[in-house]
Amino acid sequence: MAAPKKSRGPAGGQGRPGRSLALILIAMVALTGGMFLADQPTPRLGIDLAGGTSITLEAKSEPGQESAINKTNMDTAVQIMERRVNGLGVSEAEVQTQGKSNIIVNIPKGTNSAQAREQVGTTAKLYFRPVLTVAQGTPTPTPSASTSGKPTPSGSPSAPTADKGKSSATPNASATTQGRAVTGAFKTDTTPSPKASTTPKADATPSASAADEAAAAKLQKQFAALDCSSKASRAEAARGAKPTDMVVACSSEGDAKYVLGPSEVSGTEVDSAKAGFDQQRGMWIVNMEFTKQGSKQFQTITKKLSAQQSPQNQFAIALDGEVVSAPQVNTTLSGSAEISGSFTQQSAEDLANVLSYGALPLSFKEQSVTTVTAALGGEQLQAGLIAGAIGLALVVIYLVAYYRGLALIALLSLLVSGILTYTLMSLLGPAIGFALNLPAVCGAIVAIGITADSFIVYFERVRDEIREGRTLRPAVERAWPRARRTILVSDFVSFLAAAVLFVVTVGKVQGFAFTLGLTTLLDVVVVFLFTKPVMTLMARTKFFASGHPWSGLDPKRLGAKPPLRRSRRVNAPTDPKEA
């Protein structure tokens, strides 16, 4: 006698729906707890909802370099600005090009928005230049010059300024005045330094050609007339300065002015910069690490400068044409540099941020600044939420009218999806800088329809099985594999559209695409881990299993066929012996 075959469960059966429900419940509790632990109970708001500042920057090319304003340089500038603003922790700042020469920067209202505004257009062109002459920042009647026409160290009352920021190989040998100083956080070169000369080296004097003398005379005139107390004069002095030329420059505080030689080390050779607090000296500093090539160049220039007399033993750290430090060099140095002095925490972090994320390939002029209030965005958000509430109410009415008891499962699934979406949006704010804007709200509203569509697909598959004459429990399990395939294909198409939209668009439209993609993924999670297990449990209740008229699964209302019965057909025997 053959052994009886073991009965197989329904196709796609789920014997333990409690596990899936427990898993999604744990996820909801964990996300909610993380939201409050991160002190982010609400999603971050974008500039259109929270208000902020919109800045229009116009690119300016150097004389004779008009072709520098091109798509490549503009895209590079956008990337650098984004990195600078993100380095300050500003959420959802938008940086995008407008036309051929304009960049629009939208900075949401926040604690760091003012600092971001100051940094977005900073070119951050950094050069290490030797100091040839230094004087007080006010105009001088006559420039101090040598017989050859080249500016030389002056005996004016600005002599104390020449000691601004001494540097040596000893960490504690720094001295600061009104400006910032660079201390000796360098690696000391063991090679003996050349003996100091009482006169500048031969390469510090211009040639006797008429052209060089004319250029030197022009430089002396600019130096004498330069008034560093005026921001306009400081900006004019920094404009058009080439790294290969001698230039005049002001200190960043405006208390001193300099004649600087050609650049010996470029800021592009700064590998990294980081702000920190020196506990021993009680001051904020900025540590710079040079590249291998930059370290060699810095070693060469400090070796040359250490053989000079003051002020020609100084090198200037010129950032965007202004001298932020002018330390003296007493020995050959290499490796890393430390900028210290009158820094606050914010100014040290700002300088480190600018140096770390590179120099803009173009100069920018602030064309317009507009303050965006949250009032208009708030009104639009209110209108959007009202529209979403109306849409949700219509969906609920339709579900109740058409699916009756099944509408309860759909509403519970929508509630779970809403909780997951809200908590994830709140956590993604501090995690990746996500901020909720109006397009993102629209994406969340559209997601209601996508999520409801998944429930409808499954409900209709179950009802089709009941129409075929099956009872509820096998109908729920047999309908699931076919509904699952349809739901996955539909959600994949929605997610693919959201991904393409996110990649090919910029600005606020990305918020719509991101929210749409996120809610589409959550739809799959909710349907698999909540809707299907709840349907399995509901099928075991008398209300649904008996086909109550208000369950939405009444066989009579659905026009069900008679129950499918399997019976063996018995043929009349043809052989009398078989009878």
C-alpha cells in the first residue's frame, strides 16, 4: 500500500506572518527612537519652506582671459562652492549655473548661512610670496627705494609690523602682532643655512633695462598711494595680480601694505588644511599639509629667505591678493605649516574650509542678494497639504465604498508607510543633508497613489481567486505570487523613473525624484512585510473567512462559481469478471 502523500501548503504560503509583522514593528520603533535620539523630531526644511538667502554671482575673467568663462570652469566652480557650503554643515544649499556666466546659490536660513554666503564666491587663490618691502597701511608721501629703482626695506615707523608673525623651527618661538602669524610647526632641515647677507641677493634687484625700471617705478607709485584702510583700495590692489609678477598687497586687517615678489609656492600645493585649538597657547590655529612637490618648493624658499635681513627674510601668505600672514624665516623649513594668530573658532574653520576645498577657477562678483521669506512657501505648503488631504480622503472613500472591510488593511498599510517615510526623512536630514521642499512634498503625495495601487492589485487577485470558487485562505495564498510579480514590476518602473529624474535634473526637482524613489522602495517593504501578513491573519477571522457582506469578499457579490470539487469518474465495467 503506497504511503499517503504529504499535503502541500498553498502556493506562496506564509505560515508565520507574525515574524514579518514583528520585524517591521521593530524597524518602526528603531527609526522613531533614532529620530528623537538625534534630536531631529521633524524633517529639515528647504529654502522655500524655511526661508533663506538667494545669491546671484557673475563670473569675471582676468584681462585677456575672456575664454576662461566656459562650461568646464563654471561646472568646476559649482562643485567647489557645493563642497565649501557642505563643509560648513549648511543643509540643502543649491548651487547651479544660470546662463553662461551666472551662478545661483540658494542658502537656507540657518546658523551657518551667513558664513556660507561669505565663502561661496571667494576665489581662494593662495600664494607664498617673498616680502620685499613693508610699510604701514596708509599712503606714504614718498616711497622708500634703492638707487636701482626697486623697493627696499624701509626705515619708516612700520618696522614693528615687519616682525609680524616670526617663524622658526622652535614651536614656541612665535610672535604675533595685530595680524596673524605663522609659527614654526615645520620640519627642520638639517642642512646648514647660508650665512645672512647684509644686502639683498642679486636676484632681488631688477635689471638695468628701461622697461624694468619703468615697471619698478610704477610699482613704487602704486605702493606709495595704496590705502589699505579702504576695502575698495584693497580689492583694486588684488585685482589682476599674476603669480609670476611682483605685486603690491595689503594685510587682511588693513594695517600694513607690502611689495611682494613672484610666487614661490602655490596654494594648489596645499594638500589639506584643518582648524584646531592649541591648548598650550590658548589660541585657534590652521594646520596646512603640503604635497610632496609643495614641501620641496617650501624648503627651497625658506632656505633662500633665511639668508636675508628683515623684512626680506619674510614670506607672505597671500590669499586672494591679501596677506593673511607675513612670518620671518630664520632657518630652512619644510613639510607642514601652521597659521596662528587672531583667529576665532569660526574664522579658523572658514579659512581651513576654503583652503581644503580648493580655489575657484574664476573670479565672481556678487550681482544680487535676495532674502527669501518662508511666508510664500508656507502658503504653498499649506495648499499642497490640503490637496494631499483631499486626495487621501478620496482614496479612502473609494476604498471603503468598493472594498469595504479590506479598506481597513489598506488604511493600516498607508499609516505604516507614512510613519516610515516621516521618520526616514527626519533622519536623512542630519545624515545626508536632505531637506524637505515643496517638490519633495509633491513626491510624497504622488506616492500615496503608488502605494494604494499595490494594495488594489493584491486585493483584485484575491477576489479573482474567490470568483473561481476558492475559499478565502487558499485564495489569499494563491493570489500572492501573481500579485507580487505585478507589484514588483510596477514599483521598479516608478523607481527607475525617479532615478533617471534625479540624475538628469538639478535643484529642487531632485527633491521630488528623491522622495518618489524613497517612497517607492518603502512601498515594497510595506506590502511584503505588512500588507501580506495582515491579509493572512485576516483570512483566519470569521468576519472575512465567512464572506460577510461588509468584508469586501462576499462570494455572492463577486459572482463566485460553485466550489471546485475534485472527484474521480467511475466507468461502468465492461468485463463481467470485473463486475
